[in-house]
Amino acid sequence: MARFKLRPDITFTPDGVCYLVCDETTHSTFRVGELEYQILMQFEEKSNLDEVRYLFRAQHGREVPFDILKKFIQKAISLNLVETESDSLWSRFGPSTAFTLKIKLFDPNRILDFLARKLAPLFNVYGVVAAGALLLAAAFVLAFNLGEILSFARFASFGHVVLSIGFVVAFAIGHEMAHGLIGKRCGFDVSLVGFHLHYFMPSFFCRIFRRGDASPRSLIKVLVAGSALDLILISFLILLWRALPADAAPRVWIGVIVTAILTKVFLIQLNPLWPFSDGYHIFKLSIPRFVRKGKGKKA
């Protein structure tokens, strides 16, 4: 899908109930209404039509039909207000610097819609209890076997390392899909899953457009979802490790994978001191709630 960007030499000046649009290069002027102005401002950063619809709905609570938006952008192109480029493979690479890189991978909506239908029965009190029981069982096994499980990392071969990297990547994509799945259940829009760098740290991301009236509780649910899925999957592996015979070969790579994923979850994803982590944002969202509760009790 083509992407569009508002030209940098276009300026807007309020003019009563309208906006005066000036092309600094050709000195042409136009008048647009409030709605047209708000739509054009969504293209300050390069975006496609679907992303703009998601973002506009999240920010302004209004739905712009795709056909109307398409006609509007065609008119804006004819007036030389926006620039366009094709969605070629190379254009999937976002603007990058020495410290940042961004690549679009895929649109997850079909998969998320399918999962939302199939997994709907699990999103109830019984599903939460079952997940909690699984986590407690795995935590119990881990508590009494932590040293043994972690020690397998010392015996890892090159093949074990390659396999563990593959699992880490799979877990990371699943992590982002979990964010997107809970985001859709909370009424948010999901536009893409991609890969990016934060100061040379590689990671995947899921672009979610939240509603303007989204509650902190719903945002925390979305943030927790990724690591919750990681821990549930890790719990299955830990219980599988415990069930295998002591001399079984798969115990080695399970130990390596569990070590890698647990390190990633607790040192990076849920770390409240790392500004790019889910834990940091969960902590920021939770503090105001604790403050309000504390004030209420004091009063």
C-alpha cells in the first residue's frame, strides 16, 4: 500500500472556521475545513491510509470511510500538498540513524481476528485460574531446580545456541501478537508488527493505536499481555523439562531456552528502570492509581 507524507513547505494558518493552506514553493493558497486540516496533519509522518484511519479514530473518535479518505488524498496529491511513494520492499525500512532502524514485517489483523474468535472461551475467570495454576506449578519446579536448569547454559553447543535464538525470535513475535490481541479486545486498532533497534538493541514491536479515552487499566492489560504469554509458554517448557528423564538430550536445550527467555523477561521486558520496556510503562501507569488510592484512604 502506498504511503504519503505532508510536504514540509506547506503551512497552515487559522482563518475563522477554516485554515489557510500556503505552498511556500509556488505561493499557492487554499482553504480547508477543520476536518480536512485534522486529516492532513495525520500525514506529518509518512503513513498509509489504513494507519491514518486508525490514528484519526484513536485521537478524534471519528470514523473516516476508506473511500472518502482515498478521494481526499488523491485531491491533496493533485494540489501538491502531499508526497507519495510505493510500498516496495525497500520502503519498508523506516528512517534510520546510527542508533535507530525500523522495518515493517506484516499486518497481523487477520491472525489476531482468528485468534480472538478461537481463544474467546479462555478469556474468563476459569482461563485466568488455569493460567495461574500453570504458572505456580512451574514456579515451584523452578524454585527447587533453578541451579540445575541454569547450569545447562554452560554445556550449550553451537547448535543449542542457534536453536535458542530461534525460540527467542519466535517468543518475541508471539509476545508482540499477545500485545495486539489484548489491544483489540480493549477496542484499540492494530496496524502492523515490525522490527526495530533502540540504541543498537534489536527488538520487535506491535503498532497499536489506543483510544483517546483509554483507561490506565486497559493499557496495563495490553502491556502485561506479552510477558504473560512468555511466562505461560516457559511454564510448559519447565514442566516438560521436569517430566523428562534425567539423561534425556532435550533437557539441555530446554534449559538453555528457559535461561534465555527468563533473562529477557525479567531483565529487559519487565524492568521498571529501562525506559523502552513494558515494565517501565506499567510502573508509570500504576503510580497515579496508587497515589489516588492512598489519598482516598487518608481522607
